[in-house]
Amino acid sequence: MSDTHTSTLDNLSHETRAFAPSVEFVATAVGKAEQYEAAKADRLGYWEDQARKVLTWDTDFTEVLDWSQAPVAKWFADGKVNAAYNALDRHVENGLGDRVAIHFEGEPGDTRSYTYSQLTDAVKQAANAFESFGIAKGDRVAIYLPMIPEAVITMLACARIGAIHSVVFGGFSADALRSRVDDAEAKLVVTADGTWRRGKPSSLKPAVDEALAKDGHTVQNVLVVKRNGQDVNWNEKLDKWWGDVVDTASTEHTAVGHEAEHPLFVLYTSGTTGKPKGIIHTTGGYLVQAAATHRDTFDLHPESDVFWCTADIGWVTGHTYVTYAPLINGATQVMYEGTPDFPNQGRWWEIIANYGVTVLYTAPTAIRTFMKWGRAIPDSYDLSSLRVLGSVGEPINPEAWMWYREVIGSNNGPNGEKKEHPTPIVDTWWQTETGAHMIAPLPGVTSTKPGSAQCPVPGITVDVVDDMGVSVGNGEGGFLVIRDPWPGMLRGIWGDMNRYQETYWSRFEGMYFAGDGAKKDTDGDIWLLGRVDDVMNVSGHRLSTTEIESSLVAHPYVAEAAVVGAKDETTGEAVVAFVILQVEPEEGEDVVATLRAHVGKDIGPIAKPRHILVVPELPKTRSGKIMRRLLKDVAEGREVGDATTLADNTVMTQIADSMHK
Ligand code: 6R9
């Protein structure tokens, strides 16, 4: 384990608080202690039950798991199921057509609600429109949309007809979009003119235009939602307005069952190398785990809860806990387009009060931002409707966890009243690759601990192992692994199955290596300690050091670059780059600004380094490996650690000197 992980481990060892669920909560809790027992006694039997409980199958399955082609799993393989039918039509057939599926709130304050029957009609129209473009089962559709209902509608319309969606986060650049469109050979791109950010229009369509400007792509149609009304360039050959083709399409569309192992989506995520990986998820197993965990982790009572997951659909959290699980479970959810500070820093709390949100699922970076803004803001709203609070995306530090509990989870109205029992907090560990929650407390069972995701969800087996793959004892740290295949697991990397095997299954024999450090406390509960590889976590978003380094060295000014994630109070980590220049910049040119803009254009604004330090040398070992650990010390303003393995031991002094110039 690296030095940083050992020190985090020491800090966390002092955290001993635990909060048992209240008697009232336990009495009505959906997730039960017996589930752990049942799953332990018969893991496959447990998932078989869940599969029939949460989904309606067109064709029932006879085999739960086929692991004969390990590490590629097949779950419920001879079953057939339609994701959109399960998310929509069946609820309408069951008399829930008038229940609100989505309360949408636009950033400018416009609102729209879709009942289950309205959403079903909208998805059927989109499915018909996509089919009219010639999109068929197995074709790929790239989605480059803001957080508006059409994003969910598009994803579900793809799922309905068996097309594979690939959502590209709207904050990614034209280049990033193009490389994903090319990798998946997408036939259709669904986008919008633009969206709103802090009261100003923010465009999307120009990035699509730029992405497709060069020939050689596979796109035949670009479907454009009118959202912010900005002017757009129109390509007569490709572009169609959503309003012209979807809103006018028929609301009749019959869903057929797709094989459980039919791919549902590809989602690109950063790995340890420069090239993002297209993570493949299939239909049956993914939906089963998504729906079961959504029900149990959040104690979902679909008839009365109002669920709000604040994640963008560009990330896996938005896939699983915005588009799929809440709708499969027949819940009512809130979807918000904009930022938390527009028109003021109380926007989220106002949304919660207005819609009576009962379950809030967000990221530690957001919580730490709210802490910075001060408790007076949430204190002035009525948050009494909240009953479960979730966290995801990065380790949540105990201070943020306690603030979440005391300020948000105890709020019982704007008069400073406190709830007798603060809401439980569920810290959920999982990854794009795992598809759904893997480690999380059950709010009606587990005594929760500030800063710990604690225990695997029922039916999942995780472990912490040492360097040799041997399970560590309680009180010890090591690497997080998953021992048994699970329904929501990735089925591979798009176009590169060898990389799948190498990345996840080669570090430890027969175990899935997650890339995270973890420790078991004296009770055996799991505490996540952050990545142990070259993946950074900025505001809960995964960024690869290598990817940003490649972008920097692609700029003509840069000879060499090293990127590290430096600890940051709000965003968890911040990108810090060290670069060696190969040309003298023009007189008066701000190289740092130029390079930041370059990375922003290449990958997207979130990848822009917070700091870029121009240095004369980089610290390397004799084998030429950059010692990022030392650069991290510099970036975090610490005394530089052990540098004895450096090929040139004057390098760190040179770097220090160059910084003081
Ligand atoms: C869902 C999601 C996955 C990486 C993962 C880990 C970090 C996520 C966490 C957490 C500690 C939690 N991570 N949840 N670390 N505690 N509750 O975030 O997926 O974008 O693929 O990121 O995020 O490092 O390996 P993804």
C-alpha cells in the first residue's frame, strides 16, 4: 500500500461511532437481516428469487449462472426480458399509470411531470422514431444530452428496441465524443441544442457538429431536442428535430423480450491507461441487481417515497439509479437540470421541500460544498420529508458524514426543530464495472458508522486481501476484491476482451480486482481508502492520470508530463500537472492557461488541471517510472518522502527551486 493509504488508514482507525437504526425505522424496513442469511446459505438461490421478484420475464430462465466461460459470466441466460416494459408498461398495466414517474425541474425554473402512462407513451414514440431511422437491435446509439427527461426517454427507447446506448457526459469535449462514437460505431446521436448553467445558455449541438465535421464516422442521423432555444447550425443530411420526429410518432409500440445477456449499454470510463474503456452491461442481471439494491439500500416504499439521485446520466450512477432502478421499482423521482447554486445556494433544499423528497442520493463532494456554504442555508428550509440519505462516488470523510446526518438528516423544519431520530445514512461503494451497489449498509439492519460503507449487500461477496491475495484479518488493510461473480457485473470491454481479463482478473488469481484500497475494522466492517492505481477521483468523477498526461504531451509545447491527484477539501482530489516544456513559449504567453484550455478541449472541462507547474525535470526511477508519490508530496505541500530510488537525486531540489522562482 502507498504511504497515503497507510496514513488515511491510521486516521480512520480513530473513528468509533456507530448509530443503530431506530425501532420505528426497523419496524417498516424493506431490507431485512434474514436476507443476509438467505443469501449466505444459497447465493444463487437468493439471486434467482430476486430475479423473479423485481422483473417480469417474457421467457422465464432455467439457469441462474453460467460461469463456465469465466471471467465472462452469463446470468439468467435463457430468459428473455424487456427493460423498458419492466420500467414502464407493466406499471401502467398494473393500474399505476397515474403515478408520477419523473418530476422534472429545469434550471430556469420550468417544471414538467410525467406519469407512468405519459412516460410510457413518450418512450414508445421515441422507439418508433428510432426504428424509422433504421435503428435495430444491437445497433449503437450515442446520447449527448443534459439532465432532461428526454435523456431517460432515449435510454429506455433504445433498451426497448434492443439498441445499445452509449451515453457521453455532456461536459465532455467534441473530441471525446467523437472517439466514443467511433469506438462504438454509433449510427445515431441524440443531443440537444443546449442546456442551462448558472442562468446562462450552455451549448451541446456545436460540439456534436465539431465531432462529426470530419468524415469517416458511422453516424447516419443526429436527433436534436430543443431545450434552451439557442441558434444552431443545421446539417440537412444528418440533423432532425426531436419535436418533428418523436413527438409526432405513434404511441403504439409493442415491446418484445430480449435475451438476458443482450447488451443494454456501453459506458466509457477512465482506466489506468490513456484510452477510456467501454464497459459493457447486459440486460437481465444488471436490472436485477439495480432494482434489488435500490429497494433495499434506500428502503424504498414506491407508493410513498420521492427519490432523488442527483447524478448526471453521463455517469453510471445516473444509469442505474436515475434511469433504470427507480422506474423498474415503480418509484416517483425528481430530476434536476442545473447546478446547486442557481439562482442561490438553497436550490437543492428548495427542491426537496417542494417535492417532499424522502430519499436523497448524492456525492461527498456536494456535501462538502454545502458544508463550506454554511448550515444556515439548509437550516432555513423544511427538510423534514427526508428519511434516508445516500452517498456515492468517493470515500466520505467522517466530518462530512456527521454534517450530512446532523444538518440534513436531523432537519425537522425551518424553526430549528430536530428529528428525534436522524435519518440513516447509507454510504454505497460500487463502480461503473459493478453496475450496482456492492458494499452498503441496510438502513433498517446495520448500525451505521461515519465514513464506512461497511458490508457487502446481500448476495455479494467482497474481501480485502494483501499483496499475495491472502485475506487480511480484522484491523488490517489491503486491496478490495470481489470473490464471486455477481448479476450486475460488467461482461467485458467493448472491442477489447483481453483488456477485460488483464485489467480486472489478472492481479489476483480468480478474484476481481477493483483498484481500491480498503481496510477491515475490528468488527470486520469495510472502510474504503481510495484508488491504489493511477485513477484519480475528482468530485466523484473518475479521471485517468495517463489520459491527461497523454493530452498534455500531445501539445507542441510539452516534452513530458506527469499528473497526480492532490488531496482537496471539497472535490476529494484535484488534478495537478507537472510539465517539462520543449519550446520557449512566445513572449507574454500564459503557457499554463494555454495548456489548461488544451486539456479542456481534448477531454473536457472536468479534466483541466487545477495547477500546472512547469518544471525542469521529473522524478524517475532507474527503470524510468515516474515517481508520482513524490510529486504528490509536492502538490500537497508536504515534505517530500523517500526519494532514494530516484535515478537522479537532485531532481526534487530542482523542482523545488523552480517553484520558488
Ligand atoms: C459508482 C461510481 C468508481 C470508483 C471506485 C472508488 C470510488 C465510489 C465509493 C467510492 C469510496 C464509496 N467510489 N463509491 N469510494 N466510497 N462509497 O462512482 O462509479 O465512476 O466507476 O467510480 O469510485 O474508487 O473504484 P465510478
